[in-house]
Amino acid sequence: MTDTPEPNSCPICGEPNSCGLANPATATRPCWCFSVEIAPEAREQIPDDALNKACICPRCARGELPAKP
């Protein structure tokens, strides 16, 4: 069983993701992630249960991924 991803947290690193759609005040406008290119290495790190359900953070989107344990 998988948990629903937290809409305000990056599913890769757990930091705030600045998702515009998760914020009721900005939910009617496109999220920041709609207008940027997401680094391929970041896409590979998104857990399957979070795909298309939670934004990654800007840092991870640029490919500045956290170190693996």
C-alpha cells in the first residue's frame, strides 16, 4: 500500500516544492513547473506513486538532487 504524496513537499527530497496548484490562493494559475524544463535525472527519481500527483521542488527540477544515503 502506498501513501498519497504530500502536495506541498517534493517527493524526491521532502523539502517544500512551491506548488502553485497546492496553494488555494494560486490554484487557478499554472504552477511554476509548467514553464520550466525538468532535468532528466530528476524525472528518474520521482517515485511512481507521486508521478503527476506532486510537484518536485525547483532545486530538484534543476537536477541538483540530494545525495543518496
